[in-house]
Amino acid sequence: MESLPEVIFNNIRSLEDGTGTDFTRVLSSLLQQQGVGMDSLYKPPTDMVDDGENFIIYIDIPGINPDNIGVDFYNNKVEVSGDRIKPYEDFIKKEIIYGSFKRLITIPISVTNRDSVSVSASNGVLKIIINKLNEERNRFSVRINDNDV
């Protein structure tokens, strides 16, 4: 295994001679080699759409087995966590980030009903659909009692 100075020197040299891809990938590779977790480095790109009836969240998860992904809801947050497992050990070139990741997404409503949510994965994209109409039915009001004032 290369020492830290050798890793830094080789990565800087690859940037200078044009064989490197970009500084972020080189830096993330360096940090991974030093034991820095993927959840500190990788936040899957995310889109959110409001189609009037639903909030739809799309998250890029290429190369990640859907069985290795968890989706948790609390308050107005969705937490997506998972693990991209290395399919091989010997690298000639290494740019893909492997390991655990976590992405916390704030949404404009609180999810209180499990039946309001559906989650699927296809072609490397995780799709989370939250039915806004179901969640609006869960709202309630409380009147102030005159005796309490």
C-alpha cells in the first residue's frame, strides 16, 4: 500500500499530466484510502417535483442494489441511506465511491401516513412518491379553551 505522501504526490501528478478526471474525484479517492467514510463524501443527486397531487423525489443510485437502501420519514424529512458495495478488490483505476451514504431531504409537508408513500427503483433511480392529498386529510385543528386563558 502506498504511503500518504505517495498517494498525494501520485494524485497531484495525475491532475497535472491530464490523466486525472477532476480534483473532487481525486480528493475523494484519497480520503477513502485514508478511511474517511463515503457518507462524508457522497450525497446522491436529488430532484423533487410537485405535480399537484404528489411530491415526487428522484435520487440517482447507480450501481447500488435497492436491497441495500433504507428510506425513513420523520417530521418533514426523508432520510435515504444505503451502501454501495465494491464488486471487486483490485483496481487499475478507481473513481467510483464505495461504502455507506446518507442523504437527508427536507420536504414541504410532514409525512404521517405510511399509505401516503410509495418507493421504487428502476434504471439506477430511486423514486419516492408522497401523496399530498392523503397527508392533508391528516391535518387537524385544536380550539383554545376559554378557561385556559
